[in-house]
Amino acid sequence: GQYKGLKVNAPRHIVTEAEIDAEIQDLIDAHTTYEPYEVHVTDRATVAGDFVNVSYVGKIDGEAFEGGSAEADSIVLTENNGYIDWFEDDLYGIMPGTTVVSTGFFPEDYHEHLAGKEVSFEITLNYIAGHYTIPEFNDGFVKEKLDFDSAEAYREFLRDLLQKESDAEYDVQKYQLMWSQIMANAETLELPTAQIMYYYTSERSIYEVYAAENGYTYDELLAQLGVTDEYLREVMGKRVEEEIIFYSIVKAEGLEVTDEDYANGVIEYAEAQGMSESALVEQYGEEYIRECVLWDKMMYTLGEMNSFVE
């Protein structure tokens, strides 16, 4: 099959403002503090950040619906609290014991039988149970907590960091897309049954040992995992097919692992695994490491032979 001169469609991801906002929200959450009250607070009105106990009844067309009511539920008076966006809007600035009626629409991507429908919630504020102090993401916050000059400077730092992480993933993904295209182009004339059975037997023995240790039979374990013995054989067949294509390309291109390649591979893999070079060799063995180095060498060669369309 064709494995060189390919144009691989591999769009590069550009970090979005929403992704940056999500990182900032995680940061705010990490610096949010909670001050619980020893008794139920009922002598003041609610403010943003309060943790409140409420009871509510939800109605559609005047009728209560299943799953829309609660006797003593907890909610934080802030955005992104896990409730429908507008649910808590009328709970600010009211005294415990107050009942409000909030009306709005379920999101279009909500549960299918409720999506987009108008709903009203009769909500009673039982008491204030504590308070979250939620910092505001501004210049003062980033100067104090992060040692950045401004909130905008930190946003740009996040943008660069997330883009570098995304680009690192892209470098891996584009080669995966290329290999998938090469696999699809290839025609395997024959699969060696003995090699498939070698991998299958080895894999099955792992399942059998795990099953015995946990009080299952082999078939019971597969059922628990939602797979079949036939599927396991198919996976091993795909593994052998991939190896055939791998070694066919290696042979066609005359690739081999030199002692220098191997030594550099050991250094690189040991650093990536966070272990010493000797420990790496002891754990994985020279033969397996050489195969990994050969795979990397083939993928690099293929990357030079093909082009990636972003």
C-alpha cells in the first residue's frame, strides 16, 4: 500500500478563550475559601458566595414533574454551581424563610424530555449554612497570588502555556493520523496464525489470573468488562497486522537501529519515564527497547516522506 507522498489532514488546534476561562475558573476555585457557620443563620439576607439550604418544587404547565423537587437541597450563590444558569437569580438579598418563584427555560441540550421547556420553580430559602469567599480575577489577585503584573498578562501566559501543550499533543496526533492512513492503504495478504495465538494466549492468561484472584471465571470477567473472547482474538489479529506493516516498511526502507540509536533511545526513554537508564533496561529489556527505537525511527522517516495539512 501507499505509505509515502501522502497528504495527511491534521488540523492544528488553536487554544480558545473558553479554554483559558476554564483554567482561570479552576484557579479561582483553588483559592476559594469556605467558612461554615456553627448554627443555621437566619438573621440576615443572602449575599453572593453564601451556601444556602433550599426546598423547591418545579412545575411545567402548572404540574410538578418527576425529579424537579427537593426538600432540603444545598446550593452556592455563584455562577457555575451545577444548577440551571438562572435558578439562583432570585435568591440573592432575601431573608431565610422567604419563598420566591423563578421562571425560565431548560437548556436545549438538557434531558431530552425537558429540553427547551419553560419551567417555574417555587423556592423556599430555609437557612444560610455557610459562606464561600470567592476571589475576583483581577490585577490585585494575580499580583498577590501569582506574581504577575496584571490579569491580562496572566491570560497571555496561560494562552502560551496551553498552546505549547496543545502543540505537543498535536505532534503525537499528526503521526497517529498518518499511521492510520497508512494502515488503511495497506493490504495484508496473510496473517500468521501462530503469532496471533501467541499474543492471544499471553493476553488471555492475564485475564485468567485476574479473574481467579477476584473470584470470577474467565467468561464472567469478560462479561463484566463488556468484551468477548472473539473480540480479544480480533484485537490480537490487528496487533499482528500492524506489526507486519511496520516491519514491511522497515525492510523496504532499509532501516535499522545502530548502537548509537539504541544508546540515545535509552537516555530519552529513561528521562521520559523518570528512571535511571539501568533500571529502564532491566525492566523492559534490550530487545523491546530496540524495537521501540526502530518504531520511532520509522515514524520519523515517514514524517519526512509525507506532508501534514493543518
